[in-house]
Amino acid sequence: DRDLVAILCSQAATGIANWKLHRALQRSYVSTISALANAVTEKDPYTRNHSDRVSRFAVAVATELGLPYDDVEGIRVAGILHDIGKIGVSENVLLKPGKLDADEWEQIKAHPTKGANILGEAEFPWAVVPLVLHHQEKWDGSGYPAGLAGERIPIGSRILAVTDTYEALTADRAYRKGMPVERALAIVNEVRGSQLDPEVTDTFVALANSNRLPV
């Protein structure tokens, strides 16, 4: 019995040490992620608060959908970093108060690819890069950069598409004031099944209507 207890204690000690190491590694990743997000803020002051909110909303949706822990964590990080590619876009375009011309719009459309390229060298323990790359895809295949449609779009990217759309509508931007929540939710519902995944949209709207979105 003593030998068995000793073995169990040894295994427990190893498990605790591994858990502490895992937590330390996670804290290290969070610090790096925060530094990257702050780099975007230097170019676009609207982006950091936007990305934080997109990430929190996305985690709430992913959790409600019952996704595995690692998937939720990947979505959390991808939400924070989804606009990192805007580092490669001119401030004149990002902060332009009026409508973008065709050339400027092409610069904006390049930001998911630029973001994926920036993050491609990082060894995340979660599938972050594909979610950043495809967060501007649309359910009907009319999005960018790859024109993916339906369930070919990663679930994390589909979740980010919904939360990104809503947050962009409700937030103040250089070119307009944010919309009331009710109007923003109505617009999100209008593009359900065309631009946005129907199930993800329904889950998000249900969370919003029941006041269960994080502040």
C-alpha cells in the first residue's frame, strides 16, 4: 500500500509540475499576443478595443456552441490578432473619414493574408493562423481571400466573422458613429445565411438578446 501511495504521489507531483509549466507557457503566449496587439494600436487606435471585444464575444459564442477547450483558446487568440495585418496598411487608408476608393479597398482586403504571413512564423499551440487568414470569408463564398463557402470556412473564422461584423457596426469609427445595438443585431440577422453562418448567427443573437455577451 505504501508503495502504491508513493507511486500515486509521484504521478500527482509530475501532473502538478506539468500544469504549472503549461500555465507559465500560456502566460508567456498572452504577453506576446498583447505586445502584437499593441503594435496594431499604434497605427489604428480603434483596432485594439475592437479586437478585444471581438475576441470576448467569439469566446462566448464558441463556449455556447460547446467547442473543445483548445478550439476556444485558439479563437480567443485569433480574435485578439485577427487585424494584425493592418500593420501593413497605410494610416491614410485605415483612418480615412470618407469612402475608400478601389485601390484603398484592395489594401484593406489584403490584411487577412498579411496577418497570416506575420503570424506564420509563430508556433502557437492553437490553430490561430487559419482563423486569422479566413475571418473575412462569407458563408455564400463571396468573401476573401480564398472565396471559401459554408463549412469549408473554419468554424473559428465563421464565429469571428459574426462577432467582427457586430462589433464593427456598434463601434465608433473615423468615418461614422456606432449604431445602436438593436439596429446592429437587425443587420447581422439580415446577412444570416448569405454572409454569416446561420447557426453561429443564431447563437450570437440569442446571447445578445439574453444579455449574456461579455462587457
